[in-house]
Amino acid sequence: MNYKESVAYLFDVPKFSTKTSLAHTEKLLKYMDTENEDRKIIHVAGTNGKGSVCSYLNEILTKNGFKTGMFTSPHLVKPNERIKIYGDDISDEEFLESFEAVYEAVMKLSEDGFESPTFFEYMFAMAMYVFKKKNVDYIILETGLGGRLDQTNVVKKPVVTVITEVGFDHMQYLGDTLEEIAGEKAGIIKPGVPVVFWGDRKECRKVIEKKAILSSAPFYMLTSSMISVGKIKNKCIDFSLHYSYYESSAISVKSAALYQTANASLAYLAAMLLPDRLKFDGHFESVWEGRMEEVMPDVYVDGAHNEDGIEAFLKTAASFGGEKSLLFSAVDDKRHSDMIKKLCESEIFSKYYITKLDNPRAASVDELAYEFESNTDKPVCKIESPSECFKRALRERKTSETLFCAGSLYLVGEIKDIADRMEN
């Protein structure tokens, strides 16, 4: 196969499946000799903010001279984005090589009845192959779904685990209550391994603390009360982290998103718990794509795709001056009616543009538009094609108006691709 054929093959593999188990993944990695048990591994779970935490950890480690491998999901434009070395996407050639290595192993194992891996399992095995070949010092792993049964949870002894904000998402897989969902996320906690977690929600905090105590894992909790935001200027946020263990630290993030102060704080504390002595000047320069990212002048995309994500998105959007409009879409298996209600109740936006994702899970444009029209008296424009919808929003935008695009990471990927083609 060539690169395009390998990508097409992977996209035909189901992203979610109940057929594979951790034992299935362990068998595949063991057969390929890519368990990477001799690497220092950081394992990150949670509902929102995982990718940003991984990116910030990667920045701290690379600034200290360590060679890093990072596995995250989902991708926005190309699947190569899921596997990074030193924070850079692997090349098409490296992607193809790693795919062929996994494919060959799967074909040989299938002779003994080994079931085909899921899409995520394929990508994870590819990542572990690349990390072994590149001989990285640290591996940063983001869970795909949950934690306890996530394929990345085959890691036996990470050096630190991180659990970001826990909220309602993937409830069909993780449970109907925050306690149940937190229990699944806390499944990455390992005996004796320190865990850093976001503890604003009491229900989640209790579950994570209990799991940590039962595992004899030192735990370090951060909350919003420990963060004091100072100056916000030129898409940068200066803030202070007040934590008794490390007293007070001055930190800055290169982002317009207020929620990144929490993610940067989690990464900072996790980094301070690593076995290597690290130096950090408090300035995060990395920008995680799709998180309040400016893709064109005064056009921002944000990966908010659940209720908590929307609330965090709204806090940042409200801090922008001038008139604001919103382009929205969502997948059908998300609680988009609750998301839309929050967006309309905020009364931040003067107009809404609704479109349909180019995805089999996409919610219909008519259904989404109806939900907006039922919750607001502001203009609602529905256009099936994301490209045409985006162009319409740009044409109608006033000089001082900011256009935001949110509701799904799939939408972020599509808008980024459209914007890139328009500018080139």
C-alpha cells in the first residue's frame, strides 16, 4: 500500500468496538516487541483538556533536552497528527512504515485467530512502534475513551498519571453519572504512581481520591481557586498558580482560551513530579490546535463538543470585545440540545450559522437549526455544506465582528482545512 491507501484502510476500521480487550492490545504489542516498558511514560485521561496537557508537558520536556513521543486523538486534518516526535507530526513515510509493521503483525497473528484491531488500537500500536524505533526518552499518552478499558491502559508503570476535568461525555460507554465516568477515568491510576487531577467537582474528586488511596498512589489535586488570572494581552494569559506543595508560581500561556490556565497548571505540576529534575521558566509557547485557535483574522475555532467544553468556550468568547457570531455543528450522539441551550442562554452571539459535518455521525442541519430557533430569537442561518456556510458567515461578517466555530472537533478540522485552502 502507499500512504493514501493505508489511511483509507484505517478509516474503514471501526473507531469504537467492544470486541477487543487490553489483553488483545498487550498481545499485539508483545508480538511486535513494542511495549516500551523501558521508557518513562506519562498517562493522561479526562473529559476535556487532555490534548492541551499533553502538549504542555511535551514543551517542558523538549525544552529540557528530552526526546519525546506523543500519542493523542483525535486528529483534525491528517491522522499523522496523532503521533508526534519532539512535538512534530510524523511524516507520511513514517506513517506508512509504522502502518505496514502493524499490518504485517496483525496478518501473522490472525492465522491463530487474532481479531483485527480497532482503528484506535491500530493507531496506538503504530505510535508505540515509532516511539521504540525513535528511541524516545519520554512517551506522553492520551487515552482515547475513558481510561480503565482504554487500549493505552496496557501501560503497567507510568512515571505519573494526570486526570483533567471530568464531565458528561461518551455516556453510552462510560456511565450515566459523574461518579461512574470518574471511576472509568481513574482506571489509569497505578499502585505507587503519583496522580495529578482537577478537583473542582466534588463527585469526581471523591472517586479519584478513593482510587488513589486504594492504590497507594500519592495524589495532588488542583482547583480553579488555586489559579489567579492576571494580565490578558495579545492572545497571552499571565496567571499565578498557588499550590502549597510548590508555593506560588507565575505562569503564562500563549492562548486566548481562559481554560488553558487549568491545563497548563496540571501539566506544570505533573512535570514537577517527574523523576528528572526539570527547569521551567513559566512561559508556555506551544499552541494546541483547535483550542480557541485563530485560523483567519478574527476567526476562531474551538473544539468544545460537550456541555463543559461549551461553558469553558463561552467564558473565553465573552471576554472578546465587539459583535460575535457563531458557526455550529455537532455529531448526533452528543447532547447537542443541552449545548445549544447554553449557547443561546449566554446571549453572546448576534447570529448563528448551522451546518452539517461531513461525517456519518453528523446531526442533521434541520434538527440543529430547529433547536437554535427554539432557544433564541436571534437570526439562524442553516446551510448544509460546511464550506458554503463558512463562506456565507465570512461575507456577512461586520468589520468589528468575531466569528467563532464550535460544537465538534470534526467541525474544527473541516474549517481549518477550508480556511487553509481559501488562503492558499
